Amino acid sequence: MARIAMTSVVLTLALAASLPGSSHAQAPAQQLVLGISEGTSGGLDHAQVIAKYQGLAEVIGRAMKAKVSVVFAREFKQLEEGMQTGRFDLVMARPSDYPARGMRDYGYSYIASTKPDGQCFIIAPKGSELKTINDVKGKRIALPEQIAYMSRFCAAELRDKGILVDKENVQFVREQAAVGFYLDNKFADVGGVASYSGIAKKWEKDGGRILHKSVAQPYFPMVAHKRIKAEQLKAIQEELLALPGSDAGKDVLKRIGIEQFDTTSEARMRELLKWLNI
């Protein structure tokens, strides 16, 4: 009888320990949301984006000791609302002006950007007589649509070189690929495209020329909501910087399409919107 009574006590204690509110109950893992935006490029659906960034979410989760879920922000409005309302605990987005807005307008903290940096390439067609950026003034310039990040990026670079876009003969086109079309068909003399765009990556291989490469700016940055503590930010940075050191980490980077993370670009991120005149 004593043995039965003892067994009953043990079972009762075990049940009590498993009930919600018990001091012995295991606390549920913290749930965090990583908002991802790939801008207007790509064309991936939500499931594909989740699969693409799941490895990164697990890396961040390891640093945070939390479960991190990936949410695809297809539209820029959705991305900005997610930061404004604090729905997104973390954001990794391109174009870079949106994470920069998160830092300036919504209290987000810098974590990292990616390598290589982003640049504006001023390109000219094969056989062009233009030699340098100084020859662009007075020529017909093709740029992405006026509100696009890279159009503003190229305009800021040209401004710093003494060429004011609003005083030049500029044709704004809907997509960066159309810049190449305008040059190939002699509708424009020079164009501006992102260094990480498809057209920039193959322009020289196809016989075109790159007249000028702009100042480098942070590419595909990651930021965190202000509720993420400083020691947590540091832990995430350490995990991101360690990725190239293992095969699993290299696979995470390869899936995203970047070489590595950079944790030294905070100052440039904080100056980016001023440089873009936004």
C-alpha cells in the first residue's frame, strides 16, 4: 500500500509540473518574424521565399534562442507597414532605402548588410565614343523609372560628379533591362543600372562598356526592431559573420545569393537617405 501511495504522489507531482503556470513547466520558445523583400526583381512566390531563407532564419533563431518565421513582403507598402506597426521583428530587404527608412523612421537597429556592396554602373554601348563620366553631360541618359531606388542612386552619383539629372535629357524606363534596349537601339547614349542587376553582370561580356562605377553603398541590409536587445544584435552578427567558415553556412549564403555579411556599414546606412535626398 505504501508503494502504491508513493507512486500516486510521484504521478501527481509530474502532472502538476507539466501544467501551465507551474514553476517547473518549460517556457515556450520566443516567436519572431523575419520580413523579407527582394524588391521588384525575382518573381518568387511565398513558399519559394520561405524555402530560400529558412536556413538564414534558423541561424538567427540559434543566436536568439527563438523560433524565427519567414514572411515574404511582396509589396513595398506591406514592407513599410510591417516596420511601422512593428509586425516584423527583423527585416532583410532590397532596395536598401527601406531598411534605412526603418532605422530613421521606425526605430529599427542596424545588424548587417551583405557583400558585395551595391553600385550604380554608368554604361555605354559597344563602339561608343564616350570615355569617362565627364563625357556624359549633355548626352541622352536612360535610367530606371524615376521613383526607383537605382534611379535615385544613379542620380545622386551623377550629381556628385556635377551632372544634374533634372537638367539633362533623361529618359526613364520601366525596367533596368530596358536601359540596355535603349542603348542597343541608339535611343540613348548612356544608361545607369545596378551593379547587381542581370544587365550589369553581362554587359561587358556582351561587348558593352562600363564608363563609371559609383561609390559603394550597403546592399540587402538587415535591421531589427528596437525590442531586440543589444546583446541579441551582437549574437546575430557573430552568427552571420561565421557563416563562410562552415559548409552549412556557405550553403545558407549561396541560397540567398550573397558572398558574406558585413557588420561595418552602419554609418553608411545612416547617411544613405540623405545622400539619396529622400
